Amino acid sequence: MSALRPFPGDFLWGAATSAYQIEGSPLADGAGPSIWHQFAHTPGHVRGGDTGDVACDHYRRMAEDVALMARLGLRAYRFSVSWSRILPQGRGHVNPAGLGFYERLVDALLERDIVPLLTLYHWDLPAALDMYGGWLNPDSPHWFADYAEVLFRALGDRVRLWITINEPWVVAHCGYLQGVHAPGHRNLYQAPMVSIHLLQSHALAVAAFRACCDGRIGIALNLEPQYPATQHPADVAAAQRREAYVNRQYLDPLLLGRYPPELARLFGEAWPRDADARIATARGSLDFLGINYYTRAVVRAEPRSVPERAAPVPPASAPRTAMGWEIHPQGLADVFAELRHRAPTLPLYITENGAAFDDPPAAHGLVDDGARVRYLGDHLRVARAALAAGSDLRGYFVWSLLDNFEWQHGYSRRFGIVHVDFASQRRTPKHSAWFYRDVIHSHGRALDEAGTRGL
Ligand code: FCB
């Protein structure tokens, strides 16, 4: 790829994390338990019985971690707030100590000129609300909007960039249909209800934000382009179905105010007849879109799979990460092209992009994670080309700042640009962290330097 224009001077270069994955101390200072706390503490759910009880101990090492971000030259930091620290019962009584933690975090970031990007919900619903059905409860959008308003009031003067919900598709699919995430349900009829309530929650919170606050608010979607395994019409149709299920289930309501018609066919009687009417308010409810991109899917028809009747089958020879996810930067280019087509003026952020690898051990203060340097470099070059092609891309957040609790995989998957020794809590920036610092410092020119490509 030839040298392109550098990234704009005000491009937001950041790293991302989420509360349950890094904070630890989940019940400290009056916090209530979340569904992830309960899920991880139930045997059989998380590999090796790992929990977020300690995680990266960020709750107690926040100041040190913000100093580290500054050392790495980060201009922005995406984090999530733990709802049950703020409202231990999920609603009603506000816990000032919980709020205080995020106030101190935001102040520490601003002191170092690091722009905060706050995610309101990254999967850790208060367990007290799960007792009432959690996201299945038709009141859940009001619970969420009330919680969001507490944060808008407390931090709206200092935080200008907000994300309502992280990856609603994963919440509904993994949490209520597949059962591999909290709350661990496996119910075809529940996933559509959760989808509707998440979109309603998002739209209500955005309306509340627009009524009270300056700044911009959006949502983060996991976008995974779908390609047919062969040109056989059955596979082509399967890829289209999965595209509707994974990507357009949320994009279409946000952009058009209705669900893709394929969903009613895929879910059959499990799909509520009035679904479109219930999510009509989601249309236009975003000032920007957050894109979480990791991989693509290559799909073949699979009559038995419910609901999408399509199965991802990564090509056997393709390069993969430690998650087994195919490394395919071109998929990100295709996501950008699709969005230029569907929403040409919508501001975009890459709110997550990164990779887990079995890194070599930290030795003499160094971790030589060449595979991650290559992964990030390749995707950043795609981001730069998208800018040149006219996408309104305003920032990039690497997942993740720190090695952390990777949900059902526990601590066995390392996504950090900073290595964490979980026994000592020692942080060691990996080669990728220093590479990223150079990219930031040079506005992307370091991406052209010999060595970053061939590493
Ligand atoms: C995303 C999640 C994030 C992390 C990465 C690897 O789906 O938003 O918390 O687990 O995947």
C-alpha cells in the first residue's frame, strides 16, 4: 500500500477496556453483585473457575493505570461503568462511593489530556435486576435510562463522548440464546425480546442525553461481514441470512427504524409480530457509530442451526488468533465500504480492534508480540485507507489496554498491548504498545516504516 496522508491531528487514538474485565473488587464500597459476578461464581461457566474478583485490580490501581496510558501516548480511553457500583439494586438508591470511583477516573484522565469515552453498559447487569427478568422485563429500558441519567448528571460536564450499549447482539445471542455468557439462558423466544428491549433502552437513553447534555452519544456494534463459503445459491443465501442476523439486526433499526424482514422468517413464531413498531424510535438515535471489528465469517448453509440456518466455517488454512478467529483485515475495509454506502455522513469510531495471541513470556521488561504488531498495523492501514476513501472515521481504540478477564475464557486469552502478570499485578508494555505509541506520535506515519509490515 502506498503512503497515504497521515491521520488528522485531532484523531482520537485510544485503548479500550470494560469494568468487569479489569476492575476487580466487584463488591467493594457498597457495590451490588452483577450477573457476571454470579455467572463466574457458578461452577462450569468460566474456564478454570476464573472470576473477575481481582482481574487487573484496576479498581485499586486506577491512578497507576492512567499514568501508564499517558506514558504510551494515548489520547483517549474507552472504559465502561459498572451499573451495580452506581445503583447496587439496579435502581433507586445511588451509591456515592461507586460514582466517586468513576469521577476520580475521569478527572485523572482529563488531567493528562486523555479524552474519556464512557460506555454505560458492557454486559454487567445488576443481579438485583436479573431477579426481575433482567433484559426480558419490559421495564428494563426505563431502568437503563434512569441509570444513564444518573451518570449524565454526574459526569455530563466532563465526559463528551458516550456509548450506550456494547455489542447488543452479543448480549442477546450469547447471554439468552447460546447461554455462554451471563445470565446463561438458552431460549429462542427470549433473544428477540432482549433485542427489542436493548434497542428501546438505547433510544431512551439517547433521548435523555439529548435533553440534558452537550456532547455525542452512540452505540458500539460488533460488525462481522459474512461471505459465502462457495457460490452455491444455498451458501450465498445463508451468508445473507447471517448478515441480517448478526449485523443488520441492529444497524437497520438504527438507520431505518425497522428490523430486517429476514428475522421474522428466521425466528418463526419466536419473533414478536409487533417488533418493528416497538423499535421505531431507534431510528437516527446515534451521533456516531462505534465499530468493534475482529474478524469476518465464511458461511455455509446449515439447516439445523437455529436461528440463522447458516454456520461459520473459517477456511482451514487461514491465519488465526488464539481465539481461533481468522485474521482478515480486508473484512474491516468491507465494513467501511458498506457503511459509506448505507450511512455516508455518519461519524465512525473503531471502538474495539485487537487480537489474542499466546505471547512469549515477559522477559527483561519486554514482550515480543510481533503477531499483534502485525495485526494492529494491518488494520490501522485499512483504517487510514477508509479515511482516504471518504469514511468519517474519528478515532481508533485498540482492544485492549491490558490483558484481562476474557469472559468464558477467563484469563487464558491475552488481548492486551500491556502484559499483566496476574500474580504480582505487574504491568509490562508489550512491543505492540511501543509500536502503537509511535503510530500515535507520528499520526500514522510509523505505519509506513520498513519493519512494521514485515515483522
Ligand atoms: C468483544 C467484547 C470485549 C472483548 C473482545 C475480545 O466482543 O466487547 O469485551 O471480550 O470482544
